[in-house]
Amino acid sequence: MSIGENLKRLRRDKGWTQGELADKCGIRFGQISKIERNETDPKLSTIYALTRALNCTPNALLMDMSEISIDAIMAVALERVQGLPDEDKDHLLAVIDKYCIAKSLQHLIEHNTLLGISIFDGKTEEMKKEKKP
């Protein structure tokens, strides 16, 4: 993902038009439009003005999503979540919590264990090894 795509996404997250962003960061509307269309690379002072106006980190604006790790992408996604209303944050936390619980249960089912004890024969792995000759 390019700086232009990142800028467009961050601007839309705020619900702003290009003109509104231009007003908030003191950059000409035409310059915002060119950056979003990847027709120009912004100067460092422009990047700082954009990050201040959008209240985001430079990483959120500059990173190429196809070139970074999933953990870095998650960090940017969580940064975006910070701008959501509390009710939306609650919904996302509930989804994440339920997903983590489901993954834990899946692990238990795949390994047929609960607290280290086999669900089917009631023995730990150590007990099974002791019985084998």
C-alpha cells in the first residue's frame, strides 16, 4: 500500500474530504490530491503536517503494507481503532476475546487434553510414558 492509499484511508477514517484535510493541515488541496493519486512524494514537512492533522504516527502514513510484518500491520490497525467510539471498541474487544477463546478450545480438541490430562483416557503424557516398556 502506497503513501497515497494510506493517506486516503486515514482521511476517510476521519470522515474528511480532501479539502477538509487541506484546511486542517495547512497544505493546498491540490497537493493532497496529488499525494493520494501517487503523483508526487511529499516533503518531510508535509508528512509532519499530515500526521499532526490526522493524529497518526508516521508509520501509519508511510508504511507499505505489502512489505511489512503482520505484527506491524496489527499495530497500525490498533492505532486506527483508538479513534473509534467506546461502544465500537467494546464490540471489537468482544470479537477478539471470543476468537481467542475459540482458538484455545480448538487447541484442546486437536491435542485431546485438558489441563495436561488426556480427555479420553484420563492420563497425562508422563503417565503414558511410564507405562510403556
